[in-house]
Amino acid sequence: MSGIAQNNTSNTRQLQQTGGLFQTGPGSSFLIHDGHFTQHNQAPTVHYCYDSDDPFKHLQAHVAPSAYASQQDGEAPKCHPNTRKAVLDEIMNWVILEATRIQWILWLNGAAGAGKSAIARSIVDLCTERDIVIAKFFFFRTDPTRNNLAHLVATLAYQLIQVIPGLDVIILPRIRSDPLIFNQSLETQFQVLIFDPLLELHKKFPFSRPLLLLFDGVDECDGHTSQTGFIRTISKFVELKSFPLLALFSSRAENQIKMEFRSTQIAKTTHPLPLDDHYLPDQDIRLFLTDSFFSVKETHPFNDLLDHNWPTPELVEEIVTKSSGQFIYASVVMKFISAPHLHPAQQLNIIRGLRPSGTLTPFAELDALYRHIFSQVRDIARTTLILVYFILGNATLRRCAEVLDISQADIHIALADLTSVVSVSSTKNGEIRFLHASLPDFLLDRARSQEFYIDRAYWSTQLSIGFFDKVASRQVIDYFYILGHLPHAECTPDLRARILSFNPSQMRDTYSTSTWSSYLTDIQNMNFGDGGEVYHQQLNVVTRYVKKRNPDQLWSLEEKHDIAVILAQIESEAVEKSKRKTRERKSAFGMMIRSLLK
């Protein structure tokens, strides 16, 4: 056998796809129509491994059809036409490599919503078009048949039987001889039902082309230990290089998965492929948006209500920027705008926050993703505090650690569970980067983030109080930190007391007069219900400070604040002080003269 045929021999049993229902195992069946699967939950059918006379039916009972079948509801589609060409070409070049192969494993990784699953589904199509045997398993966290490893090997074996002639007569007798094989470890199942049968067939009829095992959404498999153990097991067999068996893993770059692919044994045969800016995602997202808006203008029932120049290039670019290189945001936006019963331009205004959403939920899909990610965070209190600091202020790691009285290592640890949406710089004065520009919007919206909501007013108040406390205790702290929080703080008695006790002379560093002017403006705009007492007290304190330290910069204060009375008072105090000193000198001189005359 010079190659691997895509059509099975006649004695191979196949699932009857007649448009009716077929049983797939406990609790579900699938309606097949035009090659698409729709799941129907029903009373579970009990399957006992020990009384299965037919090994093929026994295999079927352990298969998860939705893990390899057509795109299911709520899942990512294939790549939009003419997008992701560079990354698809790189993966396919790796698959069909003619030269001596060094890397037998490929790890496609990226942020949440980067489009990994869409790329994986497109790879399936490209392999099928080129007659490359591919068996796939798409993990999905909300589907109990494919959010764990229980059905993995059976699903792979079933697919391989369908496309490789002669493989069934090797695999099925093994199932018949050991009906409890699916209760064995993943490693045992894989060796008995996948690796050894393929090796046996390869020895008889050498494979001339690679066989590809594709695993998408590894991070959606329950449990970190299951994820890393699964990667290790599959890699162990692939690395034997006994025949052209390749493995493509697709996942977020979560720390436990990252560590596994960095291990010495796996790293030397792995080709890591991160979905970063190297592949110019903004260009692909822009093309997707352009095509999608064109379709809306051509087909939407309300297209005659749209301006001919809608949307403007600036609006498209706004969505591209907000997408941050991740396709999910652009996809969610276009799905919302394309709703056939609503006005597309009005829908876009809702997205942009220019029109109330009412009962509509424009970001429901994205919000569900964010909430799941945050539900996995172990120390949500500390993580929230750190995110508050970066979202509400222009922070660096050093400044954040200083203000929160924690180490920079603590910041890295707290954010370790958010690597799919947040990137932390490794430099001392670096920053954290939100891989999704829409994440802060989500966290600052109570309706969207729910239990993970960041109340800007509350946290701005707490951070402002913390600033004044640190200044009072003479701790080194950057003054600019306060400017981002006071405008949003609540006028509480605690904050009022802290402001009244503040004096710029407590600061170790010197700041420009314009900075103090901005500070006073923030105080002026706050309403403590005291008739402006706080503002006037601080205006007096700051003016006196600037008069003493930078008298030639008083004009900067005068531009926005009325300090004439305070300056006059300072001058009057200076005159009175001068007179007092003159009287004191005369008195002292008089006492000296009287002393000499005695």
C-alpha cells in the first residue's frame, strides 16, 4: 500500500447517515442533515462494556461524535476566506514537509478568542482536500462528552477506521478480546487501539504520507493534570518516530500547558506557533469586517435605511483596534450588527456605547468567555486589586508593587491564571497588557461582568485614601498616581479627612505647578457638602507651597484658580512678619544699650 486511501474497504462498517437518528452513547443522539450534527438530549442508554458482543458497536458507544463532526452551535467557524493565509500555509508546510523532519509536534497557541479553533477547522479541510489522513478531537468545556479524556481514544480510533483500509480488522479484535479497554489509562488505550495497530499496518504497507492527529482546545479539557498528562502521553508515542505520525495541539498559552511544551523531552520535537502580531492579525480582521459590512449592506432587510458611506473607514478601524488582534471581538460585533430584525447602524451605535442597549446583550458570547476565565482565578481578591490599579491608572509593575505593598513576583503569580487575556511584562518598569482591549470595558460594566464587576467609584476612593495614607507616613510614592483616581472617587468622610490633612510639603519629590493645578481642579469638582471648605483649604495650602518653592510658576495656578486673596494674605503676613522682626530687633538693641549703660 503506497499511501493511505480515504475510502474504506467494503467490509468496514460505517455509521448510517440517512437523515435519521443514531445512538451515540449515554444520554444523547444526533440528527444528521446535510453533513451537520444537531444534538438531542434524552434518557441515557446504559451501555455495559462486559456484554458487548459486537466490538464495533462497543466502539461506537464510547465515541463523542461532536468532538470530530461538523461545527456545532456556539463554536468557532472556519477561517473567513482569504484570512489567516500565512499561518495556514505555515502549518500545512509543516504537515507535508518533504525534508528530514525534526519537529513532529506543533503547538498552535494564542490568547482567548484569537481564532485558534477556526484555524484548526480550516486545517481539517485543507488536509482532506490533499488526501492527508487526519483524526481530530475538538475539546469543548460545556460538552460532557468532550471536556475530558474519556472518549478521546475511541473517537480517534473510529475516525481512523473510516479512512484507513484494513485498520478495522486490527483494532476491532483488540476491543473484542478486552471489552474493558476503555476503562484503562489513556496511555494503554492509545497504545492498544491507535499506535500499535497503525504500526502493525505500517510494517505491512508503509505509509508514504503523514497521519495527523489534531487536538483543539486542550485548555478546555477538565483539570490541569489531565491536560498536561494528555500532552505528555500523545507526545511520547509521536516522538518514537516509528511511522509518520504527527500531532497538532491547539490551546491558549496557559502556564501549565506552556511548561509541558517547554519540557526538555517535548521541546526538542515541537514547533511552537504563537498567534501573535507576526501574522498581522489586524489586516485579516479588517478584511473580515470589510466583507461582512458589504454583505450587510447587500442583504440586510433594512439596507435601504443605511447611508451609502456607512460605515466610515474610521468606524471600521475603531473595531479593528478594539479587537486587539483577536477575532472573537470582531465576530461578536458583526453577529450583533447583522441581526435581521434590527437596524444595523443602530446596532453599531449600541456597540459603541452611543445608544442604550435596553434588553439586548451585544457581547453575550464574549462576556461568557471572560466570566469563565475569571471563574478559574484562584486568588480573585488580590487579582482584582491588581487589575483595578492597572485599569484605573497609568501604572508600571514597580509602581503597582509599591502602592499595594507587594512584590513584583506577587503580581506575576496573581495574574498567572489570566495569561489568556493578560500579558505581564518581565521588566521592572514594564506594564501589563490587556490582550483584549474590551476586557476593561467588561470589568467596569456591572451587567456584563456580574460578580467580577470593578466599581470604579469605590476603588478610586480606596486607592485615593491609600495614597494619602502613604504620603502621611512619608513613604515614597508617585504623585501622578492620585490624578487618575480623584475624579472618579466618592466624597466619603474618610477621603475628606485625608485630603484636609494633606500638605504638598509631605511629598519627597518636586512636581510642576501645572500638576498641582490639576489636583486642585479635581478637588474643586468634588462635592463634600461643605460649601467648598475642602477645596478652599487645599487651595490655600497648595498656593502657599508653590509660592515658597516655585514663586515664578504661580501664574500656572492663577490660570484656573482664584488665588488673589491668598496671595494678598501671604503678602500681608510677610509685611507683618517683617514689622515683627523689626520690632524684635529694636527691642533687642534697646536691651543691649541699657545693659551697657549700667
